[in-house]
Amino acid sequence: MTQTKTKSVSENAAHLAAAETFAASAPGPDWLRNLRRNGVTHFTELGFPTTKLEDWIYCNVAPITKLAFRPATSAGTDVTAQQLAPFAFPGWTGSRLVFVNGHFSPALSSLPAPQPGVTITNLATALASGDQLIESHLAHHAGVDASGFSALNTAFIADGAFIALAPNTIAAGPVHLLFVSAPGDTANTAQPRNLLVAGANSSVKVVEHYVSLGGTAHFTNAITEIAVGEGAHLEHAKFQEENLEAFHVATVQVTLARDSRFLSHSISTGAKLARHNINLVMTGQGVDCVMNGLYAVGGKQLVDHHTVADHAVPHCGSHEYYHGILGGHSRGVFNGKIFVRKDAQKTDAKQTSRNLLVTDNATVNAKPQLEILADDVKCTHGATVGQLNDEALFYCRSRGLDEVSARRLLTHAFASEIVNRITVEPVREHLEQVLWGRLEELIEKK
Amino acid sequence: MSQPLIEIKNLSAGVNGKQILKGINLVVRPGEVHAIMGPNGSGKSTLGYVLAGRKGYDVTGGSVIYDGKDLIALPPEDRAREGLFLAFQYPVEIPGVNNTYFLRAAYNEQRKHRGLEEMDAVDFLTIVKEKMKLLELPEGMLKRAVNEGFSGGEKKRNEIFQMAVLDPKLAILDETDSGLDIDALRIVAEGVNKLKRPDNASIVITHYQRLLNYIVPDFVHVLWNGQIIKSGGKDLALELEEKGYDWLIGKTAK
């Protein structure tokens, strides 16, 4: 035991030293400085998770700890608008906030036209203006001690997206948050902290999009906290297409008030190692939420989704659909927890996880985890891992499609089932382009 | 008499080493409708799958000459491109694939094979709408995913719709009548009749005589234990309806 501890401390030493320095010197109100110090304290205790922890059993983060830790302190000025062209959604006319290495770049961003009751800005600006909402929400949804990564992100809170809607306001258009990692000599780590607060009966659609410039390794450690007020509707799409050397660890933590609607998408095609935590907590009755996810990976990629649907109160519905397409020697992990607390009667929770293995060397660990303490509920789950259906292949061929075309069609269809749930068309179009390319690679390299 | 469209000679085939077809002989010429009847388990569906080229249905003997070619040597997609069509007994659901998109992909594969240019979405839609009218299909069906969430009747009608669009030389209808109510049966059968021409042919596999009230066959064959044990004209179907299969089966058992 002693040995393990010593080892973990030495692996964290650089991260810890940097966190201590940052927390001691970074500006901000007292509550924020305390919060960062709290992050340092928890990171000191937790360190990086090891595969001995149940939640990290299939996700070995040791390679992250070995990557030099160079957190960015600003957006820098090296990235040009032209470099971002491949990440634009076709025909997009809405606003786009660009963050370079986790820090807001006003020069690359186009903010929406001002709208009463709607705040769409970056966290640093909102903090400087003294917005009271931040203190009452930041780190109130996502636990500082959820993991060493959460603690580390908290120690480094500086910037990210901040979106707030006053009650009864409907955002004029969807918001594209583009997180660009541009790894270089001075910075290779981005730790954005995003906060979305939707007041009662408000509505907004937000796309969180993670990309890389160049092919060198970098580390993204992101947290997004979302508070959805009574009767509010929010659609949140997260799309991770970072380079194949990248490490991506991120949490989306959502608190859902009475009668709110929440639609979550997580599409993950990039990174050498991607870990997504998506946690939905229903705190009021009548909530309806959907968790929709797709991962398409190959080579030696690892993609891990840990989701939680926490039914704390009665009469809520959660529907979860996750599809995985795995080629090469890639590995996928899906761990879907459904908690139904003691009083959460009339819960309607459904979860399906389907995985398509394109090669013999790809593997998946799909684990539904249901903890049901109420007795009058409807909960279903199903997980499948396998190849394309032979019958469907024959059906396509009997109509004149050759075997490769039939495989392509069926694989794409499997992905489309998920992508089609995204309601913002330009986002769907961009995803389809990226996915088509990705799936072609996976099928061809078979 | 015209050249046979398909000539099946002493065809034997099995699944997983189990012999199911034990020497089938059948000749179908252009313009003809052949009905294949027989009790469950006699090998009717196996014959359909073997002709369409399903993996796992292995030919162990005999030959099939289709339109002058060795059918068994062709992969399933080439059989389709040469104008052979199997209407499935249990059409497969393909979630995520739009019905029109699927059909156009199939249609264009067949056109490419015949050295024709691919057809664009607009022109294709014109053909599709014309065929839908013929089969009294609701247009909403075009926008849905292939067979997904379709009722049994809708699936069968979708098969005939695909057949109408792909315009095969030889259509094999595998129990297209099973699971259909009388109205759906009438629509499906009328569709098949409207598509009948002097230069195409169909093999109608059925368990019941009922379908043959609507699609009048030129020949009726009874399949039992992997062999055609009796052939006749359309009156044979009526005789079977009246007497069942026992008198025939009993005859061969002895």
C-alpha cells in the first residue's frame, strides 16, 4: 500500500505543484479562490484514478499522467480563423464561441446579437462582471471530489462558456461552443469549465464541440455544469473529434427541475483515450430526459462512457440510447447507471446499449447497472455486442447491393439512428460528413 | 415454345449438412406463373433461399440455368442484377435506412450492371410514385425506414412495391399471402397481376389455395419432402384445397 501511494504522489507531483501555484496566484473573488484551493486539497487526496477503482476499471489513465502537464493560461494569438474552417457546421448562421486551449478567443468568436434575458459569454468575462448566478451554481452541481480529474479542473477554474437564460426566455438560435486544442511548447492542456443555467420555462440548444489542430498529444479535462429550471427545455450535444493522440476526460453534470425536458447527445470519434461522464439528476417531478450517444473508433482508441440517470423523485422518465461502432484494436466501455430512489414511484427508465464490432480484435465492455429502491416503476435495459445482422446483409444483397455496399449501408444506418435524434440540422450534416469518413476507414481497414 | 427463363435440374440442397431439397426439377418459361404448394417443412422456403443465394443454403447436386447462366455460381447481388427477385416471407427491418434511399440504391446497382446511367432522386421519385399508385400504397411509407415498425401487411406490400420498382424477370414470392387480411391479399395479388407481362414470370410459393383465387397460376406443383411429387394445372390447387395433402403424401410414403 505504501508503495502504491508513493508512486501515485510522484506521478501527480507536477500536476499538484502547478495546481498549487495557480490556485495561490489566480485572481478572483474569495469564494472562487477558496473553491480552487478546495480543488487542490481534493486532488492531493485523490490523485488520478487507478484501475483499482470500480468506475475506472476499464479505463487506464496512466498515459495521461505521463504526458508533460502544461496547462494553458490564455488563448494565445496563433490560431487563425482559417484553421477553424473544417469545424464549421454547413450553413451555420448562429453564434460561435471559440476557446483555444480552454480560454476564450474574442477574435475568433462571433457572439449572438444581444437578447434581453439571454447571456451568452465566457466565464472569465462573467466573473469579472460579478454575475451572482455563478457563485450560486458553479461547483454546486458537479462534485469537486467526483474524481481526481474533477478536483484538478476545479483547481484551475479560469474560463469556459457561460450561458444563462432568465425565466421565460427562448434563445434566438443554437450556440456553438468550439473548444480548440492547439498543443505547443507552452501549452498542451485545456481545462475549460462551462456553466449553463436555464431559468424556468426557458429554452436553448447548445453544442459543445472538441477539436484539435495538428496531430500531437494534448489533454482536455473539461467539466460542464447545467441547471435546467422548472419547465425549461434544453438540448445539449457534445461532439468530440480530437486528434488520435489526444486524451479527453470530461463530465457533463445536469440538475433537472420539475417538468423540465433535457436532450443529451454525446458523439465521440476522436482521441486516443476519451472518457465521458454524463450524469443527470432529476430533482423535481415530471422530468423527461433522453441520453443519446454514439461512438465510432478504430486503431488503438479507447472510448468510455459512464452515464447516470438518477431518479430522485417520482414520475420522471429517462430514455437512453447508445450505439458503438468499433474497428481495429479499439476498446469501448459503456457503463449506464440508473438509480431509482426509494420514493421515486412511477419512474419510467429505459436503457439500450448496442455495439457493432467491425473487427475481431475490437472489444466492448457494456454494463447496465440498475439500483431500484422503489416498487412501482418501469425499468428496462438491454445491451448487445455483435456483428451486422446476416439476414439484413442478405436482404440488401438480394436487392442488388454488393457485400461491401451492404455493410456500409447497414453500419451507417446504425449510426444514423443516433444522429437523427439531433434536432439542429447543420450539426447533423457536419456529423454525417465526419462519420461517413470515419466509418469508411473502419470498414476498409477491416 | 419459348426458351426457359429458369431450368432447375435435379437440384439438391441443404442447411448445416441437413439435406432439404432432394432433386427438384422445374422449368419456367417467360409469361408463366407457377405455384409451389406444400405442407410446412416440405422445403418451399428453402427453394426460394437457394435460388436467391442465401449464405448457408448449400447446393449439393444438380444445376440451375437462369436466363442462360449458371445461377448457382453467381453471388446474390448478381442474381438480383440479372433480374431475379425474392419477396421475403419475413421481410427484414433496417432501422436508419430510408425506404426510398434503399430502393434507389438497389435500383441504381441494377442499372449500373446493365450499363445504364444512375438515376437521380427526382426522376426516381416519378417512377416510385407511379408504382405506389398501382399498389394503392400511402406515400408516408416512402419516408419511413425500411420495414421498421411496419405491420405484417405493410411489410408484404413493401416487398411487392420493391418488386414493382425493380421490375424483375423472375419473381419468387415466398408466402406473400401469409399474415395478410383479405383486403391486403387482394391488393397484393392485383399488384402482381398488373406487373405480369409476356416477358417475365413468377414462382408463387404458398401454403394456402386462397392466394390462387387472385393470382391464377398456369401450373401448380406440390412439394413434399424436398421433391415435387405432383404437377398439374390450376385445378390441382382446388383439389388440394378440398382434399388436403394427405392423399398425395400417403401415396409416396408407400
